[in-house]
Amino acid sequence: MSLTGWTCRDDCKYECMWLTVRLYVQEGYRVPQFHGKWPFSRFLFFQEPASAFASFLNGLANFVMLTRYKASVPPSSPMYHTCIAFAWVSLNAWFWSTVFHTRDTDVTEKMDYFCASTVILHSIYLCCVRTLGLKRPAFANAFGAFLILVLACHVSYLTLVRFDYGYNMAANVAIGLLNLFWWLGWCVRNQQRLPYVWKCVVVVLLLQGLALLELLDFPPLFWIFDAHAIWHISTVPVHVLFYSFLRDDSLYLLKANSDILKID
């Protein structure tokens, strides 16, 4: 426990929390949140075992699908390097999510939130490159620089001014909706020409729908499973479908480029 940052004072707070929870339950009162979080039954040094394990599974799914993508798509594909970069950004985010749910501190919380925002912004960049950037690389580069500036301003405000949970949620919802409608618009326009885009449609709709679980607010089932943990568990298979879409699309672009070269 000391290796993960638990101190004697932290452990005393944890034990006192459960003493308070038992008193609330015995008297028939609704169990409150403590410092904005529900009480979770600690397993070894894992503060939120279900969410930590689910985050690890999401990271593992990303890693497995990344290796499969690299094994089936050659680097000469136009989207190869952008997809690989997205995979590593996602892996980094799920690593910090696992760390945060293992041990909640100011640093791990900020890293979890900031890396999650980075994934959404990179998904927007991925969409930009696929829809516009292949024909207009200068525009994609400029847009990527703009997204980096947006991320820098977002992180700076939350770090240097005030860590505003409401603002962070609103900002992520806004960029998430932009990501949703941009991908959906491209998929609708290309559904006849690219039959595999249904995978992308399902992914973006599922991700937005499953994110609504965050709006649920109930004490953890068995003091382990809350809405956040259930949300993380439910997103594991979504990664498999999205990387399957990226692989199909990358191979299509590779073939299309080869056909153009043959004609030339």
C-alpha cells in the first residue's frame, strides 16, 4: 500500500469512512458521498477495484487491437501513422485511468481527466485527416496545431486557475458531440461506397450512449460497481469494433492508392 501512496492518515480516513457508512446504514439513512465520491470497498491497494480493472481491460483491448492492426496493415497505408498515434494516445489514457482508480490523488485525477480529453481531441484529428487531410495535408496540420492549442488552454485553466468539474464535463461533452457529428456525417455520405462504415457508426453511437451512464448516480452495488465502473466495462468491446473499422479503411485506402498508381 505504501508503494501506491497510501499513508497512515489516508488509511485512517478510509476506516473512519466505513465506520460512518455503517452508522448510516444501521440508522436507515441514505449513504452520502465523501468528498464527492461514493465509498468503495478497497481490494488490496486498489481504491476502486472494479473501475481500475475495467480500465486495465480497455487498455488491454487497445493494445491487442493495435498489434493486430500493425500485423495486417502495412505502413504505406495513408492512415497508418495517424491510426498508430491514436492507439498510443488511447493506451496512455487508459493507463492513467487505471492508475487514478487504483489511487486517487490530485495528480492522478488530473492525468486521468487530461488524457481522456486528449483522446477525444485526437479522435477529432483522426476524423479530420480521414475526411479532409488526405487531400489537404496543410489544412490537417494546421487543424492539428489548433487542437493542441485548445488542449493546452484547457489544461492550463484547470491546472493554474481552477479545477472546475462542471467546466471539464461541459468541454468534453462539446468536443465529444463535434466528434460524433463529424464522424456520422462522413459515414452517411460514404455508406454506399464504403460498406464497412457501419462499424464506425455503431462505435460513435455506442460511445455517446454509454457515456450517459455517467449521469446515473447511485451507491456502488456491493460497494464495488458504480455507474462509472459499469461504463468502463461496457466500452471494452467497442475498441475491437473501432480498430476493425480502422483496419478495413486503411486497407481500402492502400488498395485505392495502388489502383491510382497503376493507372498513372
